Amino acid sequence: MTTVAPVASPEVVAAWVAGWAVSRGVRPPLPVLGGRYVTVGLPQQQARYVFASIADDDLRRLASEIAAPWIFLKVCKPTTTLDGVWPPGWVVQPEGFMMTVALTPSPSPSLPPGYALTVDEGRAIVATVCDPTGFPVASGKIALADGYATFDQIGTDESHRRLGLGRAVMAALSAEALARGIRQAVLVATPVGRSLYEAGGWQLHAHFTTAVIPGESG
């Protein structure tokens, strides 16, 4: 039986892009070709185009017009469906997964003895867990845009995993979003992250394909 990939909602994708821009401290996205364009300005990420959907011919044309490295094209389609689209020089990245969840109040998981969680608010809301020495070992952040909380850069140091620190970070950020009247959340996960988020109630919204012309590293 063939599984049909979910079709992304343009509203959800636009909210994720807007939140990502806030989280990363870059300029707001601009509408381009039915998608969004973000100027990032990093050495290995100059800009990104993000599309909830785009015709293969239009994507191929856009990719052919781009010659500079580190301009990412991101499309909410399974990677295997775009095999014949990319011109020579483009490199497809590992597939991602856009995921959503309806936020609901829940008790915060207890932390191991000596660990402490703090929440700070700036452009984004950041939750950080420190170990008994005061060193940060888990963190994540959310940015609020268009009625969604975009979860971003969620991570735990490898030597501190399986202690519930990531769950505590997610719970703290969810509580902050709910306190501000936001009840929907979105993120983009890796294949490993997808299974972890699904265990926490997140659902697949769309497959997420990324390609780029790589330049020199360093």
C-alpha cells in the first residue's frame, strides 16, 4: 500500500518561516513565487527560499537561475519526488519533517537533583537547563508568530541525555506559549528527532526537502 505524503498548509509553513526568522534574529521573510525568502547572511547560509508547494518546473527554473553557493531551497515535498528536479551542482540534504502539535497544559517533568531550569525572554523565549556545576547542558527556544510557537534549536548534550532534560525544556517552552495565548506549535525535525517528537504527541505535517549549492567550507 502506498502512503500519500501530507500536503503542507501554506499558513503553517509561513508561520514557521516567520518564527524561524525571529528566533535567528534575521530580517522578516519576503513573499516570493508563492513562498518565502529569508536573508540569513551567514558564511554557509546566505539565504533560504521556503515553499509549502511549488510546481517542479518552477522549482527547476529557480534552481537553474541560482549560481551562488549557500542559497538554500526548501520545499514541503518528499525528497524522492524531487530527484529529477535539481540541476548539476545542487546537493540534497538529509530529509526533514515539519511537525505540529496542539499545545495543552501539562505538569513540568522533575529534573534530576542539582539541575536547574531557567527561562529568559528576548526576541525569542529561551529555556536552559544547567547541570549541578552551573554549566548549560540542554536548551531550546520558541518564537511566536502568526498564531504559532516555532520551536527551534532544541538540544541536550550527549552526556546528559535520557535524564528528561529535553522534555523539561519542551514543557517549559509550551507553558510560556500557552501563557501568551498561543495554542499551536510547529517545528522541523530530523529523522531521529521525528520519532522523539511523535512520542511526545507531535504529528507529521509535511515532508521537508532541502537542497543547496555548497561552497568552500571554513
